[in-house]
Amino acid sequence: MVHRHIGALRRTLEPELRSRTHAAHLVRAADGYRLLVDTSTSDLLHFRDLRAQAQLALRGGGPAQAAQDFMAALRLWRGPAVAAGTHVARHPVFTSVGHEFVATVKEAADAVLTAAPALTEEVLTMLRRAVECHPFDEALHCRIIAALAASGRQAAALEQFESIRRGLAEELGVE
């Protein structure tokens, strides 16, 4: 049964594969099977690579390049690695991937607001996606407010502030 499932996975990963001995992604190893991926075959690894490049650019004094790299990483994001509400979604490996997304959105917003104002609308979209999953993350809301204000939408920034203030008061009793 395991071999049947491995075969199905191989056909999914490499539909053109004629012989399992030539598999490039799912290969037999001494202790079972090994999935071989790199930044060219894994969105997550490519995301992490771009994020690392952005962080290096930021440390090297290149906030505009950092903003570009952060946004390139975020464009790869399709959503949570596993379906929300499932038992496996609470596994630390998967929750940490979600936290990487949120941290990257925050870093991207900071870089964009500092050095790449042309990307403000795109980073606002990512901030809103992140806040959907983390509605009480004040740092995300703060960056949304800053991005709205930076793009000349003071009324929308004030509405965002009032919305989070009201939400914190109603849900958590924090004024």
C-alpha cells in the first residue's frame, strides 16, 4: 500500500517520469524515501531565500532593494500551508510557516514605507491578508494605518484605528 501511494505521489510530482529509478524529486533512500526540493521547485524555499536576500539588503543599507525582495517573496504566498481548522494545522512546523509570512509582511511594510512608496498599495494588500489571520496583531494594524496615511488616505487610516480600537475593547476588554 505504501508503494502504491509513493507511486501516486511520483506521478503527481513527475508526470513525465517513465521509471522510478530516474526520479528526481521522490527518491528511495536507505531509511525510506526522501523528497528532494530546492528553491527552484519549492515556493516555501524560494520565499525563504528571497526573504533572506531582503534582510541582507536591509543590513547592507539597501532598503529599496530589500523592499523589492520582500515583495517578491510575498508574491509567492498562496495562503496557509495546510487547511485551517485541521489537527495538522496546529502543528508547530505549520504554525511557524504562518508566522514567517506575518513577519515578512511586517518587514516588507517597513521597507516599503521607508524606501519604496510605489509598492504601498501592494504591501497594503499583504497587510490586510495577514490581519485576516491575526486580527489582534497591533503591529500589523499600525503598519496598515501608516501605509494608508503615507498614501494620503488619512480618513481611511483613522477608520482603521477606530476599528482596531473598537475590536480590542469589545473582544478583549482593552481600551
